[in-house]
Amino acid sequence: MDTTTIAWDRDDAGVVTLTLDDPNQSTNTMNDQFREDLVAVADRLERELDDVTGVVLTSGKPTFFAGGDLRLLVAAGPDDVTQVAANVAAMRDAMRTIETLGVPVVAAINGTALGGGLELALMCHHRVVVDDSGTRLGQPEVTLGLMPGAGGVVRTVRLLGLVPALTEVLTRGQRLRVAKAHELGLVDEVVADPADLLDRARAFITEHPESVQRHDAPGYRIPGGAPSHPKLAATLPAVPATLTSKLKGADVHAPQHILSAAVEGAQVSVDRALEIENRYFVDLVCNSPQSTNMIQAFFFDLQAINKGRSRPDGVERRTASRVAVLGAGMMGAGIAWSCAKAGMDVVLLDTTFDKADHGKDYSRGLADKARDRGRMSADDAEALLDRITPTADAAETAGCDLMIEAVFEDPQVKADIYAAVEPHLADDALLCSNTSTLPITDLAESLQRPEDFLGLHFFSPVDKMPLVEIVRGERTSPEALARAFDVVQQIAKTPIVVNDSRGFFTSRVIGTFLNEAVTAVGEGISPVMVERAGSAAGYPAPPLQLMDELTLTLPRLIEKAAADADAAAGIERERHPAFDVLDRMVEEFDRGGRSSGAGFHDYEDGRRVGLWPGLAEAFGADPDTHRRDDDDALLVDLQERMLFAEALETVKCLDEGVIETFPDANIGSIFGIGFPAWTGGVAQYVDGYPGGTTGFVARCKELADRWGDRFTPPASLVARAEAGEPLRPQDTRGWS
């Protein structure tokens, strides 16, 4: 009997080597064909068991196994529960058959094993892995709104213990290096040479001819005990408390399902626990829009971006070798680090050498930290720092093929430094500005080659934030745009492409979220509730805290510049009510944000110590009219005001052509400005809302009636809702 995705080879000693190798894909996945083949292989092993002394599971691909087929999972809905459950049960039963054959079963892991790949390995009695720096192991399903469904929860809990399995593997979703996976106990043996992998697997079979899975052995007990064990019973309640704290009150389904499956499964037999895990998995796949949203964003949309769907065609790929970073402040210093880490020579320019060298100190600190944590050798750290040259002399930028300007947000300041530097650069140097709000087209007027100029908007802190917003000006050439895309990928960040406008995409959209929170304070709503609403919605930081970090003065400057521009163009601009609050905070109370030592929160020695006690009194009419912290309906309204404000601004950006693709909108909103991950992104949130665009528009009208006309949906969105059409065309989903 032949199978398509699993090759069978039995040697003279009776060892069957099963090689996972789907001929139709570059990686192995748990698709329909693989499920059928695994069932067939399990049946054959049972039938021919008298001639089998052991089983080795390995891969014919560079990676071991990639996991579930996300194309199938993202398409499943409530009507597919029965079919999905049957498919999962077939996979579960086949794996359980192999696991309980009564002969040793060994995983020879020759590359990355994530999700379903690790689940297949955990089915085996012994796991040997090649020690390769690129290999990762783990159960990252939670990062896609999913959970393990092929025994990953059950087997990890029985291997590591309930608390370590949950806190170290299942709810964190980390992709672990080989050494860490070995330390935790996910793998049993590490070999340095790939040529030794199969030999070590077969050696285990020879040495353990009657091997059984650990959790099937007589007298087995879960490490640390079952939930009923007195010691675990005393500490187990801390796990959901920690999870709740991590989620900050957000109703995120996947980690909750994982926790439930793990705890419930730890109290019953293995077979019963596998059934429990399967039911929770099927519920997530078929009934939780969060999994659909997150798969679309973090797999398909991110893949579309990384494959260059927003990069102009027909332009040869290039790499930058020498970059002039203009401005050694926080942003410039971070950009210098990222470029040097990617192998570029960096000229870090500021008005004095001391300022430039202080900017290099940022890289010195990061290099020291990386070296101390074993992530960089001393030689590599020294070489990286040697690539950064601090200077106050513009002439030292001679020959640079890339310029990234990160000076103060003043057009004249930028124009002056362009004039000083541009003559020294290579004739075809790519010219970029890190501005977050100033129109690129206007800045380009002071350059000799505006066609080679565009925006590269980094996010702070640059060394941690994964996104760069590429801003195309009116005169930016396709060649410059393609080169900028290549530069962003060269420094290992994710590029999105937007067209020029005031605030671009990310700054424009995040401003609506922050304005809504500030407006709520001015309405007399409890600041505690405002912060809680942001966390409950899934934002990574509470909104008033984030506003303090950005400063209360910057939005006022941006608003004034926008108002002046509109006035010059004869456009009547409606002032957002948030600015009445910001004006009072800055002018009346002298509270400009964290950098000034006082904002919506109080600070001591730069450390945030809590909300300003005078905030409620300053903006609440009196204690009787001040909105309570325990008003659940108001809490829901606040969450949706923040989410809807950003979504509506995104629709306007799509209508205006500021952003052109849904992957750029979704990934840009999550990676750049912290839009809640469970939504799948700011555009996906509209289609994922209950009732789709129809439900979203109806809710817009409710919010507009209660909180203001700014929630009135754009005509384009109303038209889609009336036609029963999604915001995003169906043929742009599931891109691969």
C-alpha cells in the first residue's frame, strides 16, 4: 500500500521509517491527504505489527512539519462542526494507535516542528533533534487564535506538568530554540551532526525494545500532580489569575480554551482528555471569529506583505551598504542600531560629536545586553559597534547609498540638514525621512532628487517594534519605493506601503483611538474605567497611559498644523472634543505627559505611580454625576468607541487611497499601533463584527446617536452594508 505524503521503509531489523514528505507542498501540513495517509499508515502498522520492531518518524523536507493546513481552518464555520470534528477524531485515533503499538516510536526531528509538527513528535516515545540555530519547536497556535488539537495540550501537560505546560509552552506560543526545548523536556536528545540523527533514533529502538509512552506506563503520575493534588490545588488558581492579568481583562478565546482543556484533561484518562481537547479545538475553529481573524492577519496577510505584494514589479532587488542616519536622538539611535545589526556601515550625524556619540551609546547598551544574555558573541558585538561612526561633519556621509533622516519635526530643520548632506551622498542614494506626520510631498521640495525621496516611518522603540511604514510621495518613483521595501526587509522589519497625507495611515488612525479616550475623560467618565476599557478591548497599553508616553503637547501641535493647513486650503475643520481636555491639561494644570513629570498619570523619578487623583474632579461635574467604574454597558460602549474610531478612520483612508491593500491596513494596525490582535486588524474588525458590515453600520449609528456624529459611517461603508457586501472583497482573503 502506497501513500502520497508518508513514505514507508522497513529495514531488515524490522524498523519502519516513516518519512513525511508531501510532494505537492514545500512544507508538510496536516491537510486532508495527510490525514488519510496517517490513518492508512496506522492501520498498516497494526496489521503488520509482528514484523515491526520499532518506528522512526522523520521528514523529507528541510523542516520537520509545519502544522495544520490553515487554508482549511480559516474556511471552517459553524456549519462545518460535524465534518471538522470527524476529521480531528480520525487524526487523533490514528496517532493514538501509533503511540500504543507496543514497540518504540521515535521522532527524528531534522528541522522546525511547530504546532501539529510538535504534536506528531510528542506522540513518539523519544524525540531526537538536530542542533541547528534555525530550528524552532513549540506550540504557537495561540498566536493565531487557535489551540493544539492533535493531542498537544494533553501530551504537553503529561510530559511537563500542568503549570509548566501552560505557562512555558501552551499559552505563550513561543517558538523555542533547540536548547530551550531540551531544557524544558520537550525533546530528549540533541545531536550536532544531521548524519547522526537516524542512527540515534534507531539506537533508542535497539536499547528500548519494549518502550511505551510515559503517560501509558503503569504507575504514571502527572509531574507536579493532578489538579486534585493538595500542593497543586493551592497554586493552580494563580494560573488563570496570571492569564487574566496577561490578557488585561480582554475576552480572548484561545488561551481560555487551552486552560480549560488542560485542567479538565488532567483529571481524566488520556483518551478522555484527547476527546476534551478536540471539542475545545473544534469550537475555536468553527465558532470563534477570533481564530479566523488572526489566521487571516498573522498568516495570510503577513505572508502577502513579506512576499512583496505592495512592492512595485520589475525592479531589481538591491541592498544598502552604507547609511547616513541624520539625528542621534531616540529614533535615530534606534535606526542606527537596526541598520548596523543588518550589516550596514552607519554614519550617525548630529549637531555635535558628543550628541552623536551619545546616540551610539544606545547601541552600546543593546550590544552589552545581547552579549550578556548569550544572544551575541563579544566579537560580533564589537564588530557591530565598529560599524557605527558618530560625527558632526556632514562630509563624512560621503558615498552613502541610503539616507534616513530622524530630526525634529520641523520642515525647515529638515530642509537645512538635507541641504548639508545631499551633496555628499552617492548619486543614486535613496533618500528617506522618519517623519510621522509631515507630508512627504512637501518635504521633497527641498531636495535635488525628489523622485528618490519617501518616508520611512519607524516606531519607538525601533529595536523592538517590527513595523516600518513606507510613505510614497507624489513624486516618489517606483524604483525608490521598491528599494525602500528592500531596505526594510534587509533590516528584518515588516514594510507596509501608504500614500502621502497628513498623518499618513498609522498616526492618523491611532490618533482617533487616543482622542476617544481623552474625550471620555472630558465627559466625566471615570479615568479608571477609560483605562480598563482600553485593556479589556485588547490594546497592549491603556490609552491614557499611552497618551502620557507620546506627550499631551504633540497632538496639540499636530492638530494646529493640520488646522492651519486646512484653513490655508479653505477647508472648514471640525475640532475634536479631545483637544478641549488636552488644552486644559497642559495650560491650566501644567501636565504635559511623562516626559514633563505629570500627565493623566502621576510620576515619581520617571516612574508611573498611578492616575492623577485630581483628574476625576477636574473633569467630573460632581461626584454624583461622575460615571461609575461598575457600569458594564458604559464599559462596552467605551471599548467600541475606541475600536470603531480607528476602524472608521481606516475606511476613510481606504476611500481616499491613503492605504491601498487590506494586508497593509491589518498588519500596520497591529504591528505599528497596537490594534488588538484578536480582531485580525483594523479592517478585518469591520468584517468580523457580528453581522459583518451590516451589523457594524447599525452599531455605528447607535454610537453616533449617543456619542457624536464622528461615528457616522462613511457612505461607501453604508453602501456595502446595504448590498450585503464585506469591506474586504472575498478574493483578497486567504492570500498565500
